[in-house]
Amino acid sequence: SALRSVSPGIGLVSTFAIAGLWGLLWWCVSYLLPHGPDLPWWGLLPGAIFLGVGTQLLHLATVYYFGYKLSNASELYGSLGTAATLLIWAYVVSRLILASASINVAAQRTYRPSD
């Protein structure tokens, strides 16, 4: 947010850079996980791109929605409201990871050479 307050252009570039970083990290994790030996390195990119974009969308949701929800939940429900909001956030992250892995499986089946 500090970069966005200085310049919207710098903030946008940093947002894309962070999305690329998350995508690169997930690609590395996906590459270390079991996958077909005939799958090219770029076969895991769709899931990595999905996770990178998804994390940035989750970041925007956290900043503009969950932050407000968390502050109101803290006032109304105390620590139970905070815990519920954080559990929702963790659920969305886990769904992003599972969807990304599913995309990688679909890519593996698509790029597998036919016998």
C-alpha cells in the first residue's frame, strides 16, 4: 500500500511482480511434487499462473473486504469473529492450491504423448 500511495504505476508493477513471485514459487513446488516424467517444464505453468493471479485477487479481497469484516467482527464477536474471518481466508487459500493442482493434473493429461 505504501508503493500505491507513492504512485499507482509503481503499485501496479509491484502487484504484478508479487503475483509472478507467487506463481514462480508454486511452479517450483509443483515441479518438486510427483508428476509425469514426459511432462515438459511449461506444462505446470497454467496452475502456477492461476495461483499467482488468485493470490493477488485474495490480497485485494483481504484489503477491501476481509479487513473491514475483520474489524467489525472484532468489535461484535471478539476473538471468535476474528478466528472465523481468518478461517474463511485459509479456506479460500486451500481451494486456490487445490484448484491449481487440478489444473496441473489436467495439463499433464493434455500434454501426455499418446501411445
